[in-house]
Amino acid sequence: MNCNIDITGVVLKTERLILREWRLSDLEDFYEYCSVDGVGQMAGWLPHKDREESLRILNHFIDGKHTFALEYQGKVIGSLGLEAYTEDEYPELQKYQGREIGYVLSKDYWGRGLMPEAVREAMRYMFEDVGVDFLLCGHFLSNRQSARVQQKRGFRYYRNNIHHGITGDREGIMNFISRKQWLEMNEH
């Protein structure tokens, strides 16, 4: 079952990043990376055509209260959503509380280890502060970078799936991690 999420007022910090609520003043940074070819397609959406499209989506993030802006050195370079998963597709998880993590990073910042850092902190927040039982995280078969982020963070293969989206039907993999697995990985 999807747990309720509201990140209003939540600020998470890592060594290099701040995960925080989106603001209207982030529009230029958001449009800058979302309009680049190759970024959105990795997550199943097309590059933004104009600032108006970015503004509509930015308002959706602000109103939804479950998507973090990833700020690096004062600039927003990506997003990390604590998304509702499709409960009908996972009836076996009905008695547990969870969410699905989704993320996008500006092409200019790929390969620096920033997304594994952000995902780790979001996982800590969800398991330790919110108290969810599990997290899901998926990627398209062709998205090796995202697969690597999930592997580094301890997600394990759960099942194959088909994503029906504006970029067409694409085969992907859904990965899973339980709170117990997270705690075992992070024992000191």
C-alpha cells in the first residue's frame, strides 16, 4: 500500500547535495536540464519544448509535495520523486507501506556519483524518518546508469515490467528493497 508522503518543510543534506521542496524560482534550472535531449527519455518523457511546459510540471511537483529538487552548489540539477506505485500491479505488497523512487539528473552532472548520494539519503529518510516497509525503484533495460545507481544502493531484482508512456512501450525492471535489508546494509 502506498504510504502518505508530504515533504513540506523537509530539507535533507548529503555531503554535496541539498534535497528540498521545489520553488517557482527553480524554473530556469529545471527547464535548462529538462530541455536537453537524452535526459527525459531515460525516465520515459520527452525533452521539454518550452518554459511553459516546465512550469506546468514544476507546479505539479510543488502541489504534489512528494518530489525533491536536487540542489548542488546553489543550482537545481535534478529531481527525486517519492512516487505512488501502481498498487494493482503489486497485490502481494498490499499489507505493507511503501513508495517508488524515481529520479532524473542533468546530463551535465552524470558520472559524478551524485545520484547514488541523493538516493541513499532519500532511502534513509523513507526508512528511518517516515518508517516505510519497502521501496521500489525501476529502470528501462537500456538505462544502465540508473541500473547501476539502484545496484549501489542495495535494490534487488523484483520483476520485469512494461512501461506504457509517451515514449512508447518499453521493457524495464522493477527493483525492491525492504526496511530489514536497508537496516542490515547500514548497521554500524
